[in-house]
Amino acid sequence: MHLDSRYIKPFILLLLLLSVATASNGQVISDTLANGIVVENDLRYGVLAAKRAEINKKATAVRNVPKRGFRIQVLNTTDRNEALNTKSRLLSLYPDHRTYLMYQAPYFKLRIGNFIERKDADELRKELNRLFPSGVFVIPSEIEVKPAPEELR
């Protein structure tokens, strides 16, 4: 008995679809495109993608609201290498605080932190004054606020 080549591809495709449908207990949706390509999608990916999109939307909404607070200016220099070296040192000493290097011609300004309360900024400023005696001070600034974990739910 000779099988016609026209029937081989659809037969294999049918077997493949039946095996996937029975093995997945209804968790996979299969679709055959016009060119014969089978696209399979696990339903759990859609649930995960929707949850991730919701979390990102909440985090972006909270983060995009500018909030007035304080940062600490550690350095104001015209030497780019000094600014980069100081930033590296700050990152290693205070990994929990974000650092910001800005350029306002001809000065490089290095700032650290996102503080809502000035007293919190003053505590870190006192520590930094011992390490960098060249004039560390607290400045009012728009800050980034991390959303609380319960806000992301």
C-alpha cells in the first residue's frame, strides 16, 4: 500500500495535536496558521502576563508622581574622574542608596539618596561629612519613591 504525500502532513499534524491535547489536560491552546505552522499557547502564560502588567502599571503610577524630598550633595567639581571615583566609592559604601551624577557646565554634581524627611537626610549627611569633608549638604529635590509591596498587590 502506497501513501499519497498529500495525506502525510495532515495526518502527522492531527496526531501531534491529539497528543498535545491529551497530555496537557486542557491547559494548552493550539492553533494552525494558514501556512501549516502550529502555534501552542499554555493558558498559564496569559495569567502570568496579565499579573505582571498589573504590577508594572501600579509601580509606574506610583513612581511617576514627582515627590518633594531631599538629596545629599556630596561633590561639586569640574574634574570628571574625581566625580566618577567618588561615585564608585559611594556605591560601595552605601549600596542601598541611589546615587545621581549630574553635569551642569562646567560642574559635575554628585548626589545621593531619596529622603522624604530632612532628618533622615541629615543623619546620612553627618556620616558623609566625615568621609568627604569638602562640603556635604542637604538640598531640596524631587525624589523617586519606591512603592510599598502592599501597593503592588
